[in-house]
Amino acid sequence: MPIYEYECTKCGKKLEVWQKITEPPLETCPECGGKLIKLISQTSFILKGTGWYVTDYARKEKQQKDKKETKKESSKKEETKKSSAKETKTN
């Protein structure tokens, strides 16, 4: 159940109340009978890790392109290794 914060407009008292989302908001202060207003408070809910931004989810097209580029790079590295090995053998 969420905790809601209220403030009385008459006495200024702030209170926290556990309420179901379906329950109607409180309207009167239990101390003085004044009007309560619901406050917006900072949440303790934090999103951590990857996957929470659009950039964290690559499109399939981009993933395929990245795979092709990785394959090209690895094949170029292998070719340079082979050519350098041939050069050392001939020397």
C-alpha cells in the first residue's frame, strides 16, 4: 500500500497515511478539522541498470549491422595476423 502525505491548510500539520489506491483522499484534518491537501512527495522507487532508456534497446537492424561490422573487423584482424606471419617466415 502506498503512503500518502497530507498537509492541513488551517494548522499546517503534515501527516502520512497508508491508503489503498482505490480509497478516496482524506479531506479533513484529524487534529483541528481543517481542510487537507495531498502533497506530492519524493518516491523511494529507483530504476537501476540497463534497459530503461530507448538507447538501451537496439533495433534489430542496428544489431544486425553491428554483427556484420564485428565480423568484418575480426576477419581483418585475422588477415593481418596471417600476413605478418608470412612476412616473418620469409625473412
